[in-house]
Amino acid sequence: MKATGNTILITGGGSGIGRGLAEAFHKLGNKVIIAGRRQQVLDETVAANPGITSAVLNIENAADIRAFAQKLTADFPALNVVIHNAGIMRPESLLTQSDVADAEATITTNLLGPIRLTAALLPHLQKQPHATIMTVSSGLGFIPMAITPTYCATKAAIHSWSQSLRYQLKSSNIEVVELAPPYVQTELMGSGQASDPRAMPLKDFLSEVIEIIKTQPTATEILVERVKPLRFAASNGEEKYGVFFQQFNDAMNHPH
């Protein structure tokens, strides 16, 4: 992926990793459009970063995605990068929770959202000299955190889908890049996560990500050092993976 000279759409761009990426790419001279459901956080990000543009998008609604894509490509004909950052993460108690609304919303947002938006934007991206689709999976797509089972399942699915998309587009002008964050200090799981010492500081994460993009422009996976134990856990063999899975979940189940 090129670090500069792009017109970039970032979903979930009003907060957390999405806002951080938007600000970082904006500072590098890219045209950045952030999208999300909450007008207030979009407005706050735009106010703090003159030049960034925002648009409301309900990533759960298929019709809204199609209409959004049509307007976006008309307003920004140079659009050549989409970063699928929007996502939700909710704890689920499978023994006591008979209502699967959280699971359904997570699948719709985290998995169907990127699939639908990619389908809506592909005809436009194919017309660009060079384009990039960046999916956002997670270290938890490789080592699931059992208290958020559907979130982890969607991130594993995004990794798989990204590989298939990359293969299908290999002869096109569109590259597919997967960003797999570790546990980062954001408010994805509530305000406590933003100050959890077990999580990677957002500033450090963003700095490392941008450095990878600058120095490894042909990378298909963007992996900061902190996520690599999760990403490559399975390569250590089934027994070591099982031990690591148990230790990781035991640690994450205990308050910091």
C-alpha cells in the first residue's frame, strides 16, 4: 500500500483505531473520508482535523451501504482505498444468554459490513490505476478470547475472506491488505480498555503500523510485534497452542 497520494475511506473512523488511522493518513497528505453511525464523534474528529471529511453510514444496513457507496464515489471520484475498520465487540455468556441479538449484530457489522461495502465499491475501485482494500481482523482471529466468541469468529472469518479476496483480485489493479491489531487501548469494550495496562497504547500501535506501511509497501499482512504471538500461535503445534489458549483466556478473564 502507498502511504501517500491516496483518497481513503475509513469506516468506524470517528474513534479508536479508525480515528487514529484517519489522522495519521491525513498528516501524510492523503485525502481522508471517515464514516460511521455516530454523527457527534464524526463531527469531533473533523473539527480536530481540518481537511478530513465525514459521512454517516449504518454499516448494518445493506440498502444504506449501497446508497452510501453511490454517493461517495460520485463525490470522491479519486477514491482508491477503503479501510474496513468499523466493528463491535460484545461479551457473550453462552450458558445464560438465550438471546442471540449480540451475535447477530456482531456478524452483520464485522463480517457482512465489509463484504457488502466491498461489493458496492469494487466496480469503482477497478477503474483506478491502483487501489487498496484493507480489512481489519484481529489477533483474536487466531487465538479466540472465549468471553467474546462471535467477535473472534468474525475476525477469523475476515482473515479467511481476505485471503480469498486477495487471490481473486491477484490479476487486477486492487491489492488486499489485512491489518491484525493486538489488544489496543481503545474504548471498543468500554472505557476500561482505554486504560488497561495489558493493552498496547494506541499511539504506539499507530506509529508501528504507519512505519510498516512506509517501509513494507508490498506487505499483505500488517502485524505489529505485539500481535505476532497470537498470529503465529498455531505454528507452534497443537499442544503448545492448547496451553497458550488456556493461559491467555485465564489471564484475560481476570481483571487487571
